[in-house]
Amino acid sequence: MAAYDFATLTTNAHEDWTLFVVRFHDRPGAGELRRELLQAHLEWVAAHADTLRAAGSLRESPEATPVGGLWVVRAPDRAAVEALIATDPFTTGGLRAGWDIFYWSKALPQPVSF
């Protein structure tokens, strides 16, 4: 196993950006609104792929209606994340009941991929 300088990795001190995780909560019972806004939202996500490093819906089971979403965002600061959220069609269209923004310290140096 390689030796890593975890203090450097987790602070992103060597970068001009920080990683954030945003956990979104949809309004209860808003499945139809989500479907109406989905195409605009997906186009918006694609247009922000340089900042949104990962994005997707959260569900209680694979076939269930989403109850929210999760983003991994690369941004200079929390204000930039908040500004990004404010322009998302899911936000402007009234789907989001709220969200939580967390600083994310990636523990290993390997790129995130699936």
C-alpha cells in the first residue's frame, strides 16, 4: 500500500478549489413536478459538468420516485455552490424543499470513477 500524505489530500491545500457534497431534499409528493422539470434539469447538469463532478437522484429503492439528489461539486467556496444551486431548474421550479452543503475531504488520491 502506498504512503499518502492524508493531511494534504484532505485539505485540497494544493488546489484553488474545494470539493463539496450537496444532499437535496425534494418536496414530499412532488414526483410529477420532478418529471416536468427533469429534461431542463438534465440539460442544465450537462452544461455544468466542469463543476458538477457527480450528480444523481436518491431513492429508497431502484423503482421508487426520487426523494432528492446528491452532487459532488468542485468549487472555490461555499458561496459558489450556493450560486450554482440557485440556477438549477429543480430549484427555480420549486422542487427542492431544501439542501445540505458539506465540505468533502476525499481520502485517497485516485480519481473518482465508476
